[in-house]
Amino acid sequence: MEIRQLRASDYEERMALSQYAFQYQLTPEDMEKRRSKYLPEQDWGAFDEQGALLSALLLIPLEAWVQGKLFSMGGIAGVATWPDARRQGCVNKLLVQTLETMKNNGQTISMLHPFSFPFYRKYGYELTVERKKYTIETRLLPPRRETPGQVKRMPKPDIEVLNGVYTAYASRFSGTLVRTWDWWENRILTKTGNVAVYYNENETAAGYLFYQIENGKLTVHDWASTTENSRVALWTFIGNHDSMITEVNIIVPADDPLPYLLPDPRIKQEVIPYFMSRIVDAEAFIEGYAWAASERAESVTLELSDAHAPWNNGVYRLDWSAEGSGRLVRKGEGSGSSDVGDGAIVCDIQSLTAMLLGNRKPSLLVEAGRIRGSADEVSKLEIRIPERTSYLMDFF
């Protein structure tokens, strides 16, 4: 079996596999349109001895916000295997190859939307992003309130304006993507709908709503709000459609407080497990991570295991400065080293990912049996991890 990046000449084979695996059909015209935008260097494939494509996946170069800082991220998507090639280790080899590629590219983290959470957990990925979906009957919408500024419809979406609001909003979470101009044009604004923007009293855009009304339902495709006034104004704008609609559907962060703010909070809420993440290069990621400051410099001992990225395996001293910078200093050569103290924090890459990318407290993971360590060491680690909601508005 050969693992390599695809070439332009592999386009037809790749598209045939994708259409079969994801159950869609392209017209000849659509095939040609996609050919002009095809980036074979982002596609990795497993080929048999005769050169036939068995399995493939996309490795998309992206940037994601984590604790207010930007990190290079490898997005895994389009994983597909022909049925007669399944359970032969194709995806295993592809994922191992892409982990090495991401490390070499400086992509310290990776994210994906799983077809199966148990499957990708085997490769060190962990659930980090949950979202809430509201279905709100019109009679239960937030009360309409007067606010400074004005919500204006934007007949022709201005990406510069929308992206400015989006970036200010997205940077408050961990896991949200940096959106390029191309991403807006080909990933966001391809949906049918209308755009409305909230401008504050200084005529500065501070929130937006991308929505569609169909069959008496208002569906929000994309939404960003940077101030309380913008949040209230956008909900008031939605409420002004009460004579046209019977319900509103919207996706929000897992910690969204809307039910608490409603006069009657008995709206339908669904918590949806959404994306998984993985730390690819623990040393580089921890050095770039925005740790919380403390009164003094301190450290803990960390024994880390990673079955598919062996460069992460080892016993480390995790050092923090008083100001909040951190680094991993390797102490031993792996699990069982004599350098591991009795109180050392012992965890795998999934648990480290859950703590640093998924907003899961170390103390919770101790209770769940996912990590172990002395109470003092675990407490030091917990204090150093700032609380920040994980969220993702996009799909890939």
C-alpha cells in the first residue's frame, strides 16, 4: 500500500470515491467546475499495488482561535474508503501520515467532524465542541426592546463588514476558525437567505444575522453579536417577523444564556456533540498556549502518552512563569520512567486535549478516571487553565 498526496490526474478517482461514500451525484458540468478549484495537495490517498485509489482524506490548512490566540490547525475532512478496501488499515495509515505532516507543517492542533466518535477516539481525537440548538415558538421569543443604534438589512453582503464582526465574536471562544474571503464566498454565503447588520449609535457594525424564512420558519444560518445591545437588537429584529413565522431555529454556543433571560424559558433545547479536536504537537502547543498568570513560577510533572504521535510520549516538567507562559521540558523517555514522581499527572493525549481545547476541568477528569495525579498537582494545573467556551460556527 502506498500513502501519498493526490495529483491532478487522480481527480476523477477521488470524486468517484467521494460521491459513492457520501451518496451524492454530480453532473458533468459540476464535475468540470469543481476540477478548476481542486487542490490535490490537500488530498491524501492510500493506493494499492496497481495504483488504484482505496481510501482518501482531506487535510485542510486552517487557523483556529484558542484562548484568544491563533493557532495553525489541520482540518481533517472527506474521509472515504471503498467498501471492498475497508478494515484493511487504510484510514489508520492515512491518519498517521497526516499527523506527521501536520507536525512538520507547524499545525499544532487538528479538528474534524466525526462519523463515529469511538472510531476517532482511537486516534487521539476527543469531543471538544458541543452546540445548542434552539427551536423557539414565536410566542416565546424574547420581548422586543428599544436599543441604541439600528438593525439594517444588507441586500448585498459586505464581507469586510461581516468578517470584522465575526472576528471580534469568534476570538472570544476556543475552536472557532479564521474565515478568509474565499471561505465567506464559498462556504458561508452560498446558502439562500438575507443578511441584517446591527450598527451601534456610532454607526459601527457590532452584530449580524444571516437568516432564511421558509414555510413559516425563520432559520438562522450564521449569527454574531459583540455587545449586549447588539444581541438584544438582533432578537428584536427577529421578533419583528412574528406575523410571518411560527418558530425560529438557531444554533448557539453551549453556554448561551438565552433561556435564563426569557420570561418563559420552556423552549426546545438540544445539546449536540459536534466536533472533535486533537493536540498534534504537545510541546509546541503548550508553549504557545495562553496560560493563566499566578503569583509565582511553578511546575508539575506530566506523563503523557500518545499511541499515534510518538513524539508526544514522555515524562515532562510542565513549567509556568508567573506571567502565564508555559513550556514542556522532557525528563524521561516514556511511560514508566524513574523520573515520574508519585504525584505526577498521568494522562493520554485525548485527556490533555479535553482540558486545553475542550474546557474540561482536570478535577472532573480525575473523578471520571481519565487522568490521575496528586490533588496538589491537579489543582496547580486547573488553576492555570483559563475557562473559555469551545465553539465552532463552521463545518468542513
